[in-house]
Amino acid sequence: MEDKAIKTNQNQTKEENAKDELFVKYKHKEADTFCDKEALSDIKNSDNILQDNYQETSDNDIHKSINEKNLESSKKSNKIFEKYQVKDIVFLAIMSAIVLVTSAVMPLVIPLQATVFGIAQLVTGLQLSIFPAIAIMKVRKVGSMFFMSIFTGIIQLIMSPAMFVNNIVIGLILELMIILIFRGYKKDSAVFFAVALYNPLSLPFNYVYNLIIGNEVMTAVADKAPWMAVGMSAAVLAVSVIGTLIGIRISKELKKAGVFKK
């Protein structure tokens, strides 16, 4: 009986020890699971922090890039004088050549200049506004009008020194006005202003020039019929305005089509 009681106690002790071991293992497993969950949560939090930092860094880089581009664009827009490239000069020269070729009708009306004030400017009004407008809308640099004045004036010098001087002086006057008023050709209104006035300004200049050199035949046309001279001046201005608007429109369409590229 005693042996039986001892064995029973031993069995109970073993069962209790086994239970304690199972309890300890369960606790350890529960602790490990908790630690794993906690570690996983820390990893997720770290990942979220890294993603937030990356997103913040990316946003800062984007804003920095945008600010740099805006600053560069602002500096460029505030810059009045820009360096010319060879392609700019070539383009202005080509457009000037087109102006001269399309103005070949002017010699046909030269005999009428002694009787009709501004007839030469009227028949060349579209040519002297459409193509310069296209040229300056493409180049958009101070001096564009003056370069075209030189290019067209060189050929006109052969025919008449007065026409050459006329081109150069008017080109300089308009460039100065563009600098003082618009600070360059960045705005379409500046292009419109310069081109629309280019041809009409030759009328008073020619009158003053002929008055100075004593060419009474040319000045007498305006003196004898002042109202006709005013009417012809208005007509020349109207044609120049229409031609300039057409030139600006053509330039914008060419830009949309990808013909004009920087």
C-alpha cells in the first residue's frame, strides 16, 4: 500500500511538472508572439516613416525644381538684351529678302508719288507688316527690327539713299521705344506696336527729309492736298495694322504646328 501511495504521488508530481512545463512553454510562446507582433508593428511604423520622409523629400525636390525653373524664367523675362545666334540672323535676313521680293510692285507706282501722297507705302503696306511680324514673333530679341531695317535698307540704298536712311532711323527709333515701353519683344503687344508703326512712320520722315534737302516736288504733294495726305496716311496705318495682325496670327499657327522651335 505504501508503494502504491508513493507511485501515485510520483505520478501526480510528474503530471504537475508536465503542466508547469506546458504553462511555461505557452507563456514563452505567447511572449514571443507578442514580441513578433510588436516587432512587426515597429517595422510597419518605420516603413511608414520612411515612405513619409521619401514623399516629403520628393515633394521638396519637385518644389525646388519648380522654383528654380520659375527663377530662371523670371530672370530670362527680365533680361532686355539677349545674345543672338546665327540662326536668328539668318532667319531675319531670309524674311527681309521675302519683304524685298514681294515689294517689287513699288517701282510701278513711283511715277505716281509726285501726285499721290504715300502711294508707295500703301502698296507695300502688307509686305512690310506681315513678314516682319512673323520674323520678330519668332526671334523676339531687341534689335530684330533694326536688323531687318539694315537688311532691307542695303538693297534700297542702291535705288535711293533716302530710303536707306529712312529705314535705319525708323528702325532705331522703334527699338528705343520698345526698350523704354515694353522692355523687349516678350509680349505680343510689343511686336504689334513696332511692326504696325514701321511703315506709317516713313511718311512723316520722308516729308521732313525732302523738306530739308529742298525737294519741293515731293513736299508739294502734301502741301497742295493736305486732307488727301491725311487720308492716305490713315489708309497706310490701317493696312499696316491689318498686316501685323495677320503676321502675328500666322506666327502663332506656325508655332502650334511645330514649325517654329526654340
